Amino acid sequence: MRIKRLNGMFTVATQVNLNKIRKIAEAGYKTIVCNRPDGEGADQPGFREVAQIARDLGLRTAYIPIALSGATAEDHAAFARVIEDMPKPILAYCRSGTRSMTLWSHWEQAASGDHRTERRVGTIARHHRAAGNRLSVDLCGQRGRAAASRASASMAFQSPFSTRSAGATQLPPTQSVLERER
């Protein structure tokens, strides 16, 4: 079982092993979400088995099976309800973790107002402006990419971020990076 923490409230994993559920609980997770349909592979335990052990350990569970063909609008709505209503942190799993990560990505994009740039681009932009650098943003499809004229975006991690740095412009969080450049 491989685990990838996406942030403080959400983690994706490959197929959960029954003998690892106690460790999941001990690690502090509060909810387990199964995105793998029962019977998809001979190597997987059924969701009822996973749910029973998890509940015995005080964890909440949710079953949102996603077919290999992809998630439906109803699946995305059910996932959004789980993310918004269930206790955190949440561990979601499927065979490889891809379906769980795709659901998360779709939810995060919808929850962030469907901005075409990632939130971290805005953070990098504020940091570079505070340092007196000119920042340009080039949109590539749905993902944003930042390039600074005097420093690369990766250099932003050399010093702590601060949204209240001297000279930093505080902008409404609903503005996109492109609107800020105008």
C-alpha cells in the first residue's frame, strides 16, 4: 500500500490492506473513502470488510466506486459531499490512487472557483512582488506557470512566504493572477 499526502486534509493511497487499517487510524486519519468497485480485482478485500474494521477503530467510511471508464457527475457530487461533510483528515483509495486523485483534483478546482491558475501561483506572485520582482504569468491550458524576470519561481522557496511582507499588495482572493497584472 502506497500513500501520497496531497495536503493536511486529504491523502490518496493504493488498495488498502486489511492489516493496515489500524495503522491508518493510528496515523490520525478520521475517514476512509473507497473509490474502487468491489470485485474489480482478485487481490482486493470487499468494501464491507474494510468498512467494518475501520468502524471498529472509530473511523468513518464512504463508498464511491468509480468505474475504469471514469467518474460521473453523480460520483463527483457524492465525493464533494464526503469532502465537505466527513471528518478530516481523509484517506481515499483505489487500485493505483489515480481515480481518488482525479476526484480530488476535480473537487479542488470546483471549490477554488474554477480559476485557470493554481493557488500557489498567486502565492508565488505575491512573494515576488514583495521582493520587487516583476512577474509574468503564461497560461498553458488549465495549469498556470509562473516565470519571474529576476528569479525563478522555484527560488520563492528559499525564504519564508508572507502575505503581509513590506510592499506586498493585498488583493481580493477572487481575482486571478491575470487580473492582478492589468
